Amino acid sequence: MAYFEVVAKCGHVGRHRYYRGVFFIEAEDGKAAAAKVRAFPRVKKEHKDAILECNKIEEAEFILGLENQNNETYFKIKGRKEQKKHWNEIKNNVFPETQRQKDYRNRHCGKKKDVDKAKQTKNREQEEVKIDEQLKDFLN
């Protein structure tokens, strides 16, 4: 068994934002460590890009990391009111999702925006006009 430091996106900090949570895991390999972390509470499970990093570490780093993880305020918070009280402590690890990340999820989670539908409709109409013109030329 090896020790891993896994950085993951955690939720419940507002729309289009994530908390950068650092977890310390003992696992066979990096893939198994990432899978374990994805199953933890507060980790954004539905995001395909939820695991940001997975690094192999030494035992001493693992022990120190576990202590830090257990003392981290974000993971001790039990509700929204409590989170508001401790916002100044956790806000340094809260990041906005980039437009690229939002676009990736929209493509891969089956969510289509109205803009995409409008674009598809416009393209379809343009193709129909071309076909009509070709038919007119052919028939004349």
C-alpha cells in the first residue's frame, strides 16, 4: 500500500464555485485513491473533473496531512449558518469554476443550453435553404 495526497473539488460553497479539498489516502495506486476520494462526502461526485491532483507521498507527509485534514474547518462544518460564521477561514480555498470547466460539464453531463439549440436550429435552416436551392437548380 502507498500513500497519496488527492486534491478534489468539494461543494456547498455557492453556484459555479468549489472548495479545493486536500485528502490523504492509503491505497494500492493513484486510480484507487481517486476513486476512494470521489466517494467521500462533500466531494463533487457528478463532476468528471472533480479530482484535480493525485500525488504519491511519504508516510511522514501522510501523517502530518491527516492531522491537518482532521483540523480543517470546512470538513467540521455541519450547516449553512455555521459555514457563514467560518467563511473568512475557508474562503481562501474557494475558487470559481472556469468557463472551460462549465462548458466541459455541459457537454458531458447531457445539459444543453438554449444557445446550443438555437445554433442547431439556425444551422438546420441554412442546410434546408441550400437543399431547396439545389433542387430548384436541378428542376430548372
